[in-house]
Amino acid sequence: MISSGQSLDRPFLTVNNLGVAFPTEDGLVRAVDGIDLTLERGKTLAIVGESGSGKSVTAQAIMGLVNRKAAQVTGEIWIDGQELIAMPEAEVQELRGSEIAMIFQDPMSSLHPFYRIGDQIVEAIRAHRPMSPKLAKRETIEMLRHVGIPAVERRVDAYPHQLSGGMRQRVMIAMALINSPALLIADEPTTALDVTVQAQIMELIQRLQGEFGTTVILITHDLGIVADVADEVAVMYAGRIVERAPTTILYDHPEMPYTLGLLSSVPRMDRAALERLDPIRGNPPSPINLPKGCVFQPRCNYSDRTGGLSMTVRPELLPSGPDHLVRCHLPPEERQRIARDVLAQLAGAPQ
Amino acid sequence: MFAYLVRRVLGMVVLLFLLSIAVFFLFNLLPGDPARLTCGKACTPAIIEANRHRLGLDEPVLTQYEKFVAGIFVGRTFSPDSPEPIQCHAPCLGYSFTRHEEVLTTIETAAPVTFWLAIGAFIIWIVTGITLGIVAALNRGHWPDRLVMGISLVGYSFPSFFLGLILIFFVIIRWQILPFPNYVSPFDNPVQFLQTMILPWIVLASLQAAFYIRLTRNQVLEVFSEDYVRTARAKGLPERVVVVKHALRAGLTPIVTAAGLDLAYLLGGAIIAENIFSLPGLGSLAVTSVLQSDLPLITGITLVTATIIIVANLVVDMLYAVVDPRVRVG
């Protein structure tokens, strides 16, 4: 069990130089390459990025779900004073589902099709707490009611295929929170759901976070939901964090051109229907064959303003104001000016 | 579930009916004259005609079929106007004039041999196939995997008749580990029964076991990348529970179905195994009846075998509905 108290002076979650690399026949794939994170207890961190940016692998590494036989995991992950990477698998297994829990992208396939949903949650309880099946079932019913499942007494004995996608995600949330974990990792929890259900699920996660005091890491590619939920945002690109800031700062004063690109890609109801979305051009680089300089350089509209630096040198993640870290070769004044222009354009105001 | 069962049983009855038509007409349209075969070399057209009448072969095919079906339910009498009419009690699958025996009696004598052969081979095939497949999958890329896949490849590439002859030559003749096969009922002499059956079981099981090693390995590897297995790990369950309760339960279920469908293979494969080891089962009987153009017996064996396979499929589908809740319909 995690002991609290000794770590009052330290953040609840600290990730130091986390790396996850998969050896393949074509070479070493560095899915995550030197990530640093900190997160205070009870707060929400959003990790944002395109598919393949390494955000899901980061989540799975924190969860201890990366197969240690298939991947090299390096660095340190401190949760409440305990370091997870060097910890024996048996102890990590103790923490999984009790102190750290996770909900996944696709509730259709994340529940076992052969077992009743109630039994699956009872199993989660009894994996960590000795409890009679009867009591565990009572607690399960209570939790299912709490996450907003109607007609719980009947639904508790249903199989996953008898429930809708939104209901299944509620079941997943109930299962994740049943042992009151200190940290909840939500990996694209709404991506596979209908738009109307998405908002309900995010509200539910927020409400429960408030009730249980859970710390949340939200993995998503949707900057639209991040603004309402997260206290802090880390933008990932090609296995690295390229910008990190408190949410308000990131939205009001983004600096990294990739973040600007993500912000421009969010469809908005208040924008003119004829106005085209402005997606980031090109595709993420192959993790085996990364560009020599800045990894974002081939897709960057402003790389010619770095004096050729972005072609040759990897930029560092450096402070650019309080709590604001940016990985970019552009001079700070230059990228702030670019950001103002882009945001003004997005807001529809004259330049 | 009950409605589903009723529907399936009704479907089975219809299927059997259609099958009996197909089998009966198919074999009656075959070239060759069964009546000619009933009398030896000293044959005259008059005797052939008399025999044809005695066998009921002078009647239209449709009438013959009606009598055949009626015989199954109420029994029938062959050559009723001769001095010695032949009674065939219900369920009557016909009368073999070559053997002078009711078809059902012949089949009933031979069926237990094939039954024991199939059961033993089925157990060997499923147990080795699934166990070795799981071992290979859990050790993917390491030496146990390579060893098992090597064994599987050998099992694949040996034709079963060749494997049978090799086994007879070495195990029985050269090393004399086992006596020559001589079938007895397991209830009369269990030791001799086992000594006789072990090699036929291996021969009959080898190819299927080799196939099931690969099938199981692929299934298990596939199911390990399923999201719900990741969920099981995320719950903090011990790896043993993740593997057995979550991964294998889901991964092995389709194999149940495949195995049920492959039961048909056993009955086909029994023909080879029984002939190599001179076992008096349905397989040997089928070969003999074909060689002797014993039409009633061929029809009877085909119908009985088909019925067994259809019933087995039904049972397998029922089992599948028990293990996979998604299949439970209506």
C-alpha cells in the first residue's frame, strides 16, 4: 500500500526522463523518449497529441502495463513516494487497480464478453480487498448506481453486449474507481462514443474526481474537451513533450507551432461554416527515422525563421515564463507574435 | 434458449430427411446391378429377375424409397411372397443380401470399435493440440515454441497411413513393444484393448493434433492482444488469473466449435486407421461394403455416419451457447 504523509513536500506524481523503447527488426522504436511530468494530488493533467505521439504508451508505462519482455522502460515514475519502474512486478500488480486505475478508449472491447458486468467489478474488488462475494456485489451495485446506470439490480447481471457504449463506459469507470484509486488514467475515454454521450462521460469523470479526490491523467487528441477539464496540459509529439503549461496559459498564450496547429484543427460552432479547418500538413514522422533536427520541423510553417537551427539541432524543453515549458528553436518574441496572429485569425478578428 | 433448441432439432430432422433422399437416390443411380451381384457365376437371366423381385429392385425408385423410410419407422418384410420371408424390425435400415444380415445389426457390431477409436483419438488430439498450443503461445519465439512448432510440422507432413505402417513396423514387429492388434471390448479385457488401440489412436490423432497446436497457438496469441485482457491486467489480477480466466477462456472457446466440426474428420480418418490395424469398425465395414457393392449397407453406413455428425454439431452448438453468452439467442 502507498503511504501518504511522507511526501507532503513532493508532488503526488513525478515522472523523470521516462523512456519506452521497443526493439524491432528495423531498429529501436523510441515510442516515448525522455518525458518529465509532475502533478499535484487531486489535479487533472491532460496529455494531448496525434495518434502515435506516444501518449498512450506513456499512460501504459505509468500503469505498469508495458510488457517488460517486449520493451525497454527507463527513467523514474514516482507515485506518492514510491518508484514504479524498478519495483518488482508483483508489487506493481498490487498497485494496479487499487492505487492506480485506468479506463480505456473502447468500452466495446474493454469488458470481457463472457462475464456479467457485476462479476467483473466484483473481481476487481476481491483482487485487492478480502470481502465476501455478497458484500462485494452490494458494493458493486452501489457503485453502478453512483455512475448513473439505470435499473441497476437488473443490469448488474447483464453481459456487456447487452449494454450501450455509454453504459459500458460507465461500467468501466465504476470498475476503475471501485477501489478508490489515488490516480485515474483515462486513455481517450470518450473517443469511441457518440458526441452527446461524450459530454456526459466527461462530466461523470469530473464529478467523481471531485468526490473521491482522485488525481486524473487524461489522454486525448481532442483539445476541445481539455479546456473544460484539465488543470495542466502537456502536448506530445513523436514521443516527446513539446509544450507544457497550465491550461489557461496554453490556450491563451500557446507558443509551439505544433500546439497552434492542434488548436487550429478544433472544429468550432461559432466559426463561419464556409471557413475551412486548418489541419497540420503532412504526417507524424516514422519513429524509426526521425528528422535530424527538430522533430516537427518538416511540418512546421515557421521553421525557416530559426536560421537553419531546426534542421540540425534538437531543441530542448525550456522555460518560457512561469510554469510554461516550450521545445522550439524560434525566438520567444517571434513565436509569441506568430501565436497572436494565429489566435486572432481563429477568433475571426482582423489582424 | 428452449425455442432455439426446438428450432435446431426441427432443422436437424429436416436435414436428415433431405439427406436420406440424397443418399438413397445417389446410390440407386450408381451404375452396376445389385441383383446381378446376388448370384454367382452360374447365373441365368431368370435367377437375376427372381432375385431382383426378391430384393424389391423391380419396383420404381420412389416406391423403394417409400418402403425404405417406412422400414425405418415400422419395419418391413423382404420377399414376402417367397417361402422364407425375411423380417427386418424397426428401425430397419435395409437388409444386406451379401451378408444375409440386417444392416443395422452389422452396423451395431462395428460401431463400438469406431466409437472407442474416435473417442481415444479425440482425447489425444484435443489434449496434446491445446496443451502444446498454449505452451507454444506462452513461450512465443523461445525454444519451447520452436520445439512445439517443429513437432507440429512433422505431424502435418506425415501421411497417416505412412505413420501407421512405420509404427507397426517398429513398435510391433521390430521392437515387439506391443502385440499384434486384436480388438476386444474394453469391458472384456482392458489391457488388450489398450494395447490394440494405442497405435490407431496416435495415427488417427496425429494430423489433427498438429493442426490444433497451430490453431490454439494463434488463438491464444490473438486473444492476448484483446482489450479485455489488458483490462484484466489493469485490475491488478495475478498473471495466472489473467491468462486462465480471461485470455484462455475466450481464446479456447472457438476451438470447441472447430473440434465439433472436425469430428467428421475422425469418422473419415477411421477408414484408414481401421484398415491399417485391421480393426473391425465402421471404416473397415465401409470399405468392404463398397468393394462388395453391398448397396443397402453403404446406404446404411452413410446415413448413420451423417446422423452422428449432425447430432454432434448440434451438441457443439449447444455447448457453445453455454460458454459464450453472446450466442444465446431467442
